[in-house]
Amino acid sequence: MDCRHPQRTITRHRAAVWLAILLVLTCAAAACRIRGESGDGGTAAAVVIGPEGGVVEITDPASVIFGAKVYVPAGALDSEQGISLSGRGLPAALPAGCWTGGRCIDFHPDGIRFSQPVLLYLPYDDTNNDGIIDGRAVREEDLFVLYYNILDGRWEEMPLYGADTVNNLAVVESGHFSTYLVAVDTADARTLDSDFPDTGTEPSFGPGECYLGNDNVCHYSHMTVLRRETGMTAIVDRNLTYVNSGIVAVISEDGCSATFDAASAFAKVLASGDAAQWNWEGEFVREHTFLMDYEVRQDDALSSSESGETGTEDGAGGIFCRVEAVDANMVKITWEIDVFEQIIYQTTPQGSGHCLAIRFRATHQ
Ligand SMILES: [Ca+2]
């Protein structure tokens, strides 16, 4: 079965219109909200709901299915029913060409009948909120929802009712309970670079192979950290950039590092399945880094994979940036100084203002 489904083109448009309806419903539901009793490490919730309707929701932010919920409208149930939801593993392999975009969620009890449809909210993975499903290189506009048809033993697609892109939730309307999952189609993957063709065979990478292209020179990518009218941003792109396009990196609260989704940025990293298979290295770009109290004196001396040192008397001479994979998808660049203190002057369309510029690259281990 081809993962791609023609219905999605239609649901994508409907989603935009129905988001407004969804907001109204969410507000209505808030009035009768009943917090789910959380157990099982925050991955399960259960509530008794009657004819007046209600909500069961995973409210523990530490849960991998945080935000998952079911909204039962008034009149959907004739009598009180225990309604629950919980996270679970894949009940069966996904159709060829499909990837998970979140975790499987079981809604109980099986076989329950509703007089009118309920809304199921399914979280998807976009921890850096760049609109790209983490590690999948697929934009959130292209996600869809599957449910597991236990009678036929196969996955089927549910029409998308809407999407809450602020809280990263896909929403479907349903009259029945089962296992539900946000999924994406590998054919929709669009990495920052597109040099690596999808041959359909299992890729393999030799030691020292560059994360980009196939030529002998391993080119750098860049992270540009700027203060904008909307706040501080860190953007990953092939080149240094003053525009707000590229892969968004999340700046840490202490202003000393930023994390981005390398699997969504680089086709070879995506194909390898693990950003940690790559040796990452980086350095400050001397001619484009303008900070309040520091200047880059010599590029070569700053490149290091070792932990940096700060506070030496000769300014930036003791500061190193380092690049490392923190999990299968995400790569963290640490630069040791607080950009919130060091990038005061907002950038202009001409590119003047404070800027932290770092170039980095990776080779396969
Ligand atoms: Ca993301």
C-alpha cells in the first residue's frame, strides 16, 4: 500500500477553515473540563463522562503523549462511561513509505458507541516548533492520522479534522475508539539540502564521508544568531543569512547554545537514521561575528570538539564552540557565552547589528 493518500489534499484545506470551529469547541470544553487521573508515568488518563460530555487529557508535561485528549460533546453518551487513553507501542508495522510522526495512542473502551462524533487530539513531534516533524523532514501541513483496524489487521487513514500547530496536535473526528497515530509519508520529506537521492535501497556511509554532497570538499553549513524585532533567532542554512528562512534552532534559556533538527536539515543524516553516527565540528566565523564584549581573533584556534573554557583574560581567545548530537535527530551547538547579553543591537535588513555566526560540518564515523 502506498502511504500517500489522495484525500489529504482536501483535508489540508478543510483544516484551515475548521480551525476556527475547533477553537470554539475547545473553549466550550474548557467549561466542563475534568482533569484525567494520571497514572502509568503520566502516559494514561481515565475519567467517567456522562451525557453532559467532558474531556480526558494527558496533562503531565513529562509524558511522551502530553496533550493527547478526547473531547466528548454533550449528548454523545446516554449514560456514564469510563473513558481512558494511554500511550502504547506500534500494534503492527506501518504501510511501506509511512513513518510515525508521534506516538500511538489507545482510546478505551473498545466498541463504545457515541450518538455523535467525539474529537481525538493526537500530539506530533515538533519539539523545536519549526513546523517540521522532528527527524522526518516532513512539514506539519503534510501529516495525517492513521488508526489501526483490528478486525482487518491493518492501518487506515482518518480524514484530518484540523491541526493545532501551536500545541502540535492533530485532530480527528471519530465515532469509534481504537489505536490512533500521527504519521507522515517519506515521499514528503524535504531536507534543507537535496543532494542525496533516495534510491529506495538501504543507504550506507563510509568513514569520513561528508554529510553533504558527493564531492571531495566537505562544505560547511552555518548557524546565524541574530536579534530581530520579534526576538532572538538562530537559523541553520547553507549560508549565513539575515532572512528568517532555514531550519530553526532553539536557543537555550542561558543563551549559551542552540539545538536544531539535523535529520530534517540534511538528507544523509536523515537516511542514516542517527545524527550521532556523524562527527560534528564547528567554529566561529570571524568576519561575521559581532558581539557586545567579544571578538573572534583566530578561527582555527576556536575549532574544537572539547569542552570550552570561558573567562580567560584575552577576550574570546578562550572560547570554543562545540557541536554534538544529543539524540538521533537533534544536534546542539554550544558557544559558551550568553547571546542575550552579547547580541544587543538588532540586525537591519542590510545585515548590520550584532551577530553570532558559526559554521559547522559533519563526517560519518
Ligand atoms: Ca521540528
